[in-house]
Amino acid sequence: MAQMTRQEILQLLLLQAKANGFEFRRWFRTHLHATWVDFEGAIVLLSEGRRYYTLLFSHEFARCFWKPGAQITFIVPNATYTRKNKTGEVVTVKRPAFTRRTLKVDAWRYHLKEMAVAEEPLRYIRRFIVRKEDLEHYKAEHPADEDVSIEDESGRTA
């Protein structure tokens, strides 16, 4: 699997946020105080150094990227944990991997907090962009998770 560049990740993040109403050109002019030439030029400037942190931690961007009620695709791996059932017995729960969630109203606040404590915020948010190549790589590394699939906008499995 080819490693994505910072510019490619930012481009995909922005396209997802734009689909949910984010106005990148207006945000860019307001927050970076730079002259807008074109989308590609803005991505190049944003990816220099740690400028992209300005975007990642922008409430405006986060609200659009993690839009309430939106369907967002990402891989949540298998999980096994224990809990008490109704009778007080400790039971083991096995949750299978899945890739689709409906976002709650304040999901963007939660993810901003998680990103703030993450070692690399771009790596944290990157997991919310799942491409077919990512899914194939994940399946190759986790053969027990064969039920993991990506659905397109029509609900068909890819």
C-alpha cells in the first residue's frame, strides 16, 4: 500500500468537509491571511511545516468534517471486553469490526479533544478517510475481520 502524502491527506479531508458545507477558500483567507491562488496552491501552503494544525483544530472545519447525523466511514477494529450482565455475572463481549457510523451532535468536540492528545493529529484524523486500498490492506493484516466492508453512498458494499 502506497503511503499518502500530507498534501493528499489534506486534500481528502477538505473534500469531505466541503461536501458537508465547509467553505475552504473563505476559511483560508481568514485564518492564514494568505492570497488565494487556487486549491492546489492552498494545499501546498497549508501542508508546509505545521500550518495544517490551524485547519485540523478549527471548530468550523471540525463541525463540517464530523457533521452531526452524517454517515462517515472508518475502520473500527474488533474489540473484546468484559462487563457485568443483568444478573451481575461478568461476561466477555466480542464486538466485530465495522466501518460505518452515524455521527452524534457533538462528535466534532470529542474528536478535537482526542486529536489534541494524539501524538500526531494528522494520523488521528487520517483514519476517518477510508479508501478501498486501505480496506484491502486492513483485511490482509487482519484475516479474522473478513466481515469488514465499505459501503458507498447508495448503501452497496464495495
